[in-house]
Amino acid sequence: MPLFESRITSALQQRTEQGLLRTLTPVHGGNKAQVKIAEQGFVNFSSNDYLGLANDNTLKEAWKTAVDRHGVGSAASPMVTGFSHAHQQLQDALCDWLGYEQAVLFSSGFSANQAALFALLEKGDCLYQDKLNHASLIEAGMLSPAHQYRFPHNSTQRLSELIERNGSGLVVTEGVFSMDGDKAPLVDIQIQSQKQNCWLMVDDAHGIGVLGQEGKGSCAESSIKPQLLVVTFGKALGVQGAAILCSSSIAEYLRQYARHFVYSTAMPPAQAVTVTKAIQITRTQQWRRDQLSELQHAYSSLLGELPGFIETQTPIKPYLAGSADRAMSMASHLRQQGLWATAIRPPTVSRGKARIRVTLSANHQLEEISHLAQSLKQFECQYPKEGC
């Protein structure tokens, strides 16, 4: 058997035997609190639509109007003819919202993270990353010419020790961690970074829109300002794309040297218009964050005594199952109860820490949280780890 066929067959067989093979399921209404899969309806606890904007009528109308004006695609990279007044207005809105001089736009958070690290890091540089950072960041660090050092999750003491031993460089953390739903100790991390002459980069994909006054995110909530702030538009803002917020000089450098920016087709102008509208809604409609807060409190009250419960201060609510098989059984049980919540297994999380990743949206109702709690209680009684 040719090399690549043999390698592919072996890898897929191994994934299957380990019970870790992922499957692709067509979903109707995956951007809503209720979804339909194979003609069956479910309450959706798996999206990142924290503020309930992904199917918002105001945003849909904004996109439709913008498509009529701008067309459906940008047709070029930003440095050619792909950058429009719509993109400029989005940049201005981001800077006004988050308090930075410039914003550099990207088609995804994955691209923004990798663009920043690939463009900034050179041979001999030191990169310090939280071990639970997103795959885009860890992969970029591995592929960059820098020396990458990964510190234990949220351990500022270990971060300090690594910097003292190896020298100043770039410290990278998430604001809210996507699989655990916990927040980084940003004040302490910034103190350590400044003390040892490091730059700080924060990926706030899961904090922006949700945390802080006007939804300004993790950094604003912690009253810090990193040199680079990455925000995404496909989660709380309900659309798609990302931006790096930074100084004017860093932005100019990225536009010259970040290959993900220079050589990628720009996001459609209609998309930029819609994201700008989403920012306006996010800043002004506080009721969405208030609704999330109420749902989070209900979730903690109803599930706090269950063995898999993990307390978080964000809409990401991991429910620990343990083994990958138990997580899959739990997800199957929830589906039978009309609830769609995704099982997260290795290699996304560590072995023995498979979980159901429950995410809350402002569009959820309290009775849906109650139904989820009752279904998980039922599962724990039917399939207890150590008795019910």
C-alpha cells in the first residue's frame, strides 16, 4: 500500500478503535437556541452564540442591505482592491469600542492568532504560552522560529520562573478558555510581563461581548491593556472574522509582514457592515448580558451538587464526564431527552477529562436549563461513577 494511503488508513483505524473518531452532522438552525438534526428538534447547548445575535433579525437585515450595496464578496486581498470603506468603518468601530489606535482585520480567529505569532517572532525569541491556549496559538508557536515555553494553566509563578530563566519575549494567554470556561489571571500576568520587559498578547475570543462594561471583554474587565488584543466576530458578535487590536506601528508592521493578511481575500464588505452593526448592538443592549447572568446563576443553582459540575463565571459550562466513552454516553442520553450538547474528548482535552461542553445563550429559557439539569441528574443516577 502506498505511503500516504497506509498512513491515513492506520490513523483513522486508531481513532476509531480509541472511540475518538469525530463525525460531521448536518444541522439546520445551528445558530439558534433550538436546532433540527435529522428532522428531530433539540435545544442547542453547543453553539458559541452567547448573546443570541447569530440569527438576529436586525443583523440579517443589515447584511441583506449591505449585499445589495456592496455585493457578496470582496474579490481581492486587502492590499489590492479588497479593502473598502465598510472595512474602514469596522476598524474605526473596533478602535472606538476597545480603546486602541488600530485594528487589523482577518477572516478568522485562527488566522489572526497565527498571523500575529508568525509575523512577530524571529529565531532566538522566547514565546511563553498557557498550556491550555487554543490550538491555533500552540501550533503557531511550534511552527515559528522562536523558543516556545508552555506554563501550567494560569500559573503566573511558573510563568515568572520561565521568563527569569530564559529572558524576555512574548507572553500569550486567552482571556476566557474555550474548553474550561475559566478566566485568566490577567492582572497578575500583565504584572509579570511588565516586570520582565515582555509584551503581552490576549486572545479574547470567548470574553469579548460577554464580559466587562459594554461587553468590552476580559481585558477591560481586568483594567489591563495588552500590546495585542485578538477578538473574534463569530462568537458573541454572531457573525464571522477577527481582528488584532494594537498600536499604529504594530498594525502597519502586520499589514506589511503578516502573510495571512497580505495574501488572503478580504472578508466581504457586507460582512464588515454586519459586524459593525453587531458591535453597536453589543455595546447598547445590556439586557443580553443580564439574561446570560440570570441563566448562569440558574445553571449553578440547579447543577451545583452534581459530580460533574464545574463552576465558571462565563457562559461556557464544562460538565466533567471522565472517560471518552462516558462522555459519549452522556451526550447520547441528552439527545434522547431532546438536548444537543457536544461531547469533548481527547485530543482536544486531556485523557480522563472528557466532558460535555455546555454553552449558554441569551436566547435560552430558564425552563430549558431546568430540563438540562434534570436530564444530567437522571444520567448520573443511571450510570453513576461511584453510586447515586
